Amino acid sequence: MSNADLFTSHSLGPLQLPNRMVMAPMTRFRAHEDGTPLPLVADYYAQRASAGLLITEGIWPSRGGQSDWRLPGLETQAHVVGWRRVTEAVHAAGGRIFAQLMHGGRKGHPLARIDGSVPAGPSAVPEPGPVHIPGGRKADSVVPRTMSLADIRTVLDDYAEAARHAIEAGFDGVELHGANSYLIHQFLADNTNLRQDAYGGSVAGRIRFAVEAVEAVAGAIGAERTALRISPGNPQFGMAESDPAPVYRALVDAIDSAGLVYLHLTDNARYPALDDLRPRWSGPLIANVGENGEATTREAGEKVLADGRADLVSYGRAFIANPDLPLRFATGAPLNTIDERHLYTHGSEGYTDYPLMSAAPSGG
């Protein structure tokens, strides 16, 4: 049990967080076609700087990892300059911000990728159902290439280089996206990793890519600025994990001694990951308990903290509609309603136009 609540301060590596509310990474499609974030992205994150920590939407580390059109990247100097505007705005507003690196793996379509290439994943298993392409259209999924060992080494190098770009852009750290059907998750899951080499075929093989990705980024920028997000048993986008426990126990055991700044863990009704994995993780843990369910409430977040299952709690949909969510929770003020129509458009509507309250909460 813990005496901490959402408004208690917390030390996270070199950062001192004023509260334990984390803004979860959420795709918003506010980038130019080349992957440079639009100017209004700086306003969006700065508005939400009262969160203990901001985690950006998923950012592709290299064009081979681009999963969709108008998602942001961290490959070029134009990307670095665009993100520096964001981090400077967040820091000027008193906030802290991590970049989430998100390689799409099998996800995506040649028509929605800058280089027009066919996506590559652990195995040649396509994502089920149609996928989005430019112009508001959909197309059938393509069969991804199976990544060679050389491809895997290239992606690990790309993660490290993008992490260096993130620090150059002023981010406080980097979260690797190992959840929600993206590349690292694809290596972990039963149905997307059919390999029989060193990167599949056994628990040790399934976790190898995730461990090496963590090592690559930590080696580039330091473990104290490196984090990992995982979502054991998450069925989104056709993922299947028949028995997540052995795989994720082995993964957590393998990285526990690495000194990462945090582990970001999404709980799941089929597999209670927080209960199972929390005892195996000795570092800070961010819990997300609203994935694939009802949006997390203040009460649900505080229960996770009180139970000692996490040190911080991430909120997604609530932060989209409520830039000043900590103040609203602290004062019991009503929450804004989310604008579902403009979640994935490209302008300010439903993005930076949600009303704020007039005062800011004091630090915890």
C-alpha cells in the first residue's frame, strides 16, 4: 500500500515531477507530409505542461518505420528543428516531455509512406483489415517483408540515432513503443513472430529484439533517459498472445537491471499485467488502466497508486479534452467532452481549442 496520490511529487531519474499524472502518447496526425510537426504541435503540448510528464505521440525513427501518412518523424534535421520548437514551448511552460519512438514494423502501406516501400516485420504476416492511405481512403493491407538479420541491425541503429536526435531536439528522454501492435510488440506476440532463428521460436528469442532495442537507446543517450512501454495481451490490430505471462516476465527480468528511468505498463483484462509484473520491476512504473476500456478516472488512478501497483498513472483521452487536467481533478471541476470528429484531422479544431480554467494548480 502507498500514501501517494495523484498530486504527490515524484522523482523520476533526474526529473522532479510536481504530480503523478502522465499524459499518455496518442496519435494525432498533426505533421507535415515529410514528418515535421506542424507549428500548432508546440501549442498543444505546452497547453498540457501541468502534467507531471508528457509523452508525445508515436514518432517514427526512420522512414522505414513510418506506419501512416502525416505521422511525425525524428530522422532529419528538419524534424529535430520542428520538435525543438515543441520542447522549448513545453519547458517554457514549466513542463517535462519524453519522445515516444514508434517503429511501425508490418503496419502501413506503400501509398502512406514517404519512400513508398513495403513495410517489414518479424514475419510475413499482414495486419488484418483495410488500412488508411492519403485522401481519406482505405486500401487492403499488404503482406510485409520478413526482416532479415541485417534489417534488424539497421532498425536498432535507427532507434539509437533517433534517440540522439530526440536529445538534440531538447526532449528530457525517450520512451520506446513496445506496445499496441507496433514493431517491438510484433516480435513479442505469437501470431506476428513466426521466426525460428535467434529472434523467435522461444521466449528468449521473442524478447531478444525488445532487449536489444532498449540496450541500443540506453547506450546512445543513457539509461536514465530511456524508458519502455509494453501492453501484454493487448489484442489491438489483430495481435494474439496466447500466454503473455512467460514472455513478459522474461522481458521484465531481462531489463530490470538496466537502470531504465521507467517502465510504462498497460493493464489488460485477460492478463493482469500490473499484478503479475510489478513485483518483478524494481524501477519506477507508470500504469495505464484505460486501454481498450473506459477512460481512466481520478478515482481509478488513485486506486492504482494506493494499491502500490504503480508510481505514476498515464491518462490519454482525458488529457486530449482537458489541457489543464491536473487542475480539474484537484478542484473537482467538470471535464470537457472530447471532440471525436477531429481526433485525426490536421488543424487546430479538436486539438488546441479546448477551453482551459483560469488558474494553475500548485506543485505537489
